Amino acid sequence: MAELVDALDSKSNGSNTVRVRFSLRPPRKKIIMNYFYEISLRLNLLKNSIRNLLKNNDQDKNKKFIEKYFQNKKGIYVDVGSYHPIRISNTLNLYKRGWKGINIDISKKTIDLFKLARPNDTNLNLAAGSKNKNVYFFYDKDLSMVNSLNKNFFIKMSKKKAKSKKIKMRTLDFILNKFLRKKNINFLDIDAEGNDYDVLKGINLKKFNIEIILIEGHAYNLNLKKKCEKMLKYLNKNNFKLIYGSFPGNGIFKNKRFSYND
């Protein structure tokens, strides 16, 4: 809630005293707007919780594979392009089992939802990429699965005119060094909407002990096909083998240093 701080600066001139009051309370309109914004977030979480109960959970085979693979394990996940803490989330059930992790997304609304739904996680409103710099991302609405750093990708997927916002980009190396105490990551999920290879280039796969990577590769044009080829070579070079799904597409890669279900 808003905090009120009063400072009294008294100067005496004979019997006269000058009193100056400083208030740090936000304007009432802003307080009301924040209140209704939080209500809208909580209603969104409730709606998607009910939707999850009613839908057919067998639809997402990758998610089912991940949950089965880690069925007897607690660990750490890193979710890049996390989108939503409940809807279409590959890490929701892991979180319910006691896992903890880092959720990263370019949408402030996404991260505000994560802060409410997963207060024990580290939730970051950042872009992940190959460099530490400021960039622009492209969007039509605050909460969308196709918001992207790639303008052409966004227009292709959304069929809408792009709006843009500036955001900080940080490499996964930078983020993990700052927020992860140990170098072990059981599950890295990358879904960066056309920017996946750039995210992958921002992490030293020899430095961090990563067990499973789920990554999305789009290949609807020549440029993206070449990026998928580079991603595959990069993963294979760093001892990751495709064990489930397809690539291009949604591929699950296992670090060869781990047995199937360590």
C-alpha cells in the first residue's frame, strides 16, 4: 500500500516557525487504478485455473513428457517467454510439486501475473538475448503468445499492426549469474517467438549444468530455417540430443551427461 512520510523543516525567527510538509503518497487516482489492476489480474488467474480444470490435459504431449520425465524429482526451471503462470504453462505442475525457478518475459502483465501466482519464484520483466542492451519488442496487446522482438515474426503471426515498447535485454549468462546460486538447471524452457536462437547464444552451455532444454524452432521462411539449423548444430555441439518432439517445431533435448531419469 501507499506509504505517507511527513518531514517537518522548522526555522525559527523570533516566534515564527516555518513548517514544510512533504508527502510521498501517490495520487488517489493511481491508487484506485492499481487496485482495479490487481483485481483484474486475480480474475485472470481464477479464469485460467477453471479453464485448466475443464480442458483436456492430454493435448500437450511435450508438457506430459516433461512431467513424466521429472515425476520423482524436485528441481530448478528457467522459463524464457513464460507467457502465463497457468495457461499453457510447461512449468505449472512442476511448481505445484515444489520446484522453484526463474520466469522471464517481455510483457509486464505476464510478470505481474507470475508475481501473484508464483511469489516464491524469481519473475523478471526482461528480454533474453545474446547481448546486454536496450531493445524494442513488438505487440498488439499486453498479454499475447506472439509478442516478439522480431517485428516481421509478430506481424506474420498476429496479422495485426505492431506497436512497440523499449525493454532491457540481458543474456541468460547475466541473469543466471545474478539470480541462480548454483549452476544446476534441470529444465530450461525457451519460447521466444522467433528470437530463440538469440536466447540460446546468450548462455554458456558448458558453464551451466542443464539437464533438459525444450526449445521452439519456427521455419516458415529461409531465414528462420537457417536459424533452426544453427540451433541444432549448437545444441549437438554442446552434447544435447533430441529425445522427444520434432525440430524445427517443439524439440526436447537432453544433455548426454545425464541418464534418462537421473
